[in-house]
Amino acid sequence: MTAAFRMLHGFGHYHETYVRLDGRWRIRTIRPSRLHIEAS
């Protein structure tokens, strides 16, 4: 099976929440937000 495109390039950012466990910060949740995607 071959992909319909050879390269995928996108722009965006992550929305993260953190929690402190045992004196260290850990990521609790992470959600990507895609602003623009180009496939070629």
C-alpha cells in the first residue's frame, strides 16, 4: 500500500496542562491545534 502523498508539513501549536507529582512537573494533557497543513 502506498500513501497518497509523500510529504506532510504543518503548522500549529499545543495546548498543555501540567500537574506537580513528587516535586516534579508532569504533562497531564496535551492537545495539538493545527493551523495549516500542506501535503505533497
